Amino acid sequence: METSFLAETSFMTAVEVSKLLKISRALAYRLISQGQIPSVRFGKVVRVKSVDLQKFIDQSTCNTQQV
């Protein structure tokens, strides 16, 4: 049996994103509105797919090496 896309996808609000990343709500909204964190819009409601947030985190991770 095939798993539907919606069953695998979880959506988060900007407030939930801010809490998860431990950043201000304003910064979360700014990152979303600038397109740095991909989002989907349903009328006035903006949501972030959890997989898109994970990709943003993975791309933003800095690899620092001690010399």
C-alpha cells in the first residue's frame, strides 16, 4: 500500500520554527519571507514543511575544524 504525501508531511508555523531553532519569532518570519526557509501559503496562512526546515538546517550547518 502506498503512503500518501500528506501522511508523510508535517507542517509547522513560524512560531514553531522559531522555538525549534531557538531564534526570535521576527527572525523566523524574516527568513521565511526572504525565501531562505521555503514555505507554502494557504491564503494568509504560512507553513513550513518539516523536510524543508531540515534541508535549511543541513545547508546552514558550518563545519569548523580545529587547527
